[in-house]
Amino acid sequence: MTIFPFQINEVIHLYSRVAKLKPSTMLEKEQSDPKDIVRISAEGKKKQVLEQTRGQVLERIRDTK
């Protein structure tokens, strides 16, 4: 693997920027903004409810035997 001088310089600059930050500010930034938002469509919700219901019914059937 070859490492070029510009890559080393980029890492040095990144390290110097991160070293100046306080750990508490980094944690606050991570906790304040949710980065991933998942939205389930109506059809997806319907499928999810049907799968949960099917699983619960099968579980009850198995418990009664």
C-alpha cells in the first residue's frame, strides 16, 4: 500500500482540528441532531402489523398445544 505525502498532510490537518475540540462538544453535536430518519409507508406499516399479528397468533397456538 502506498501512502502519498498529501494524504499524510490531510491526516495531520484533521488531527489538529479534532484535537482542538473538547470531547463534550463532540458528544453534544452527536446527541442533538438525529442523522438517520426512517419513514415507513402506510403499506409497510400494514405489512409490519400483519407480520406481528401472525407471529403472535402462531405463538399462542404453540403455547396451547
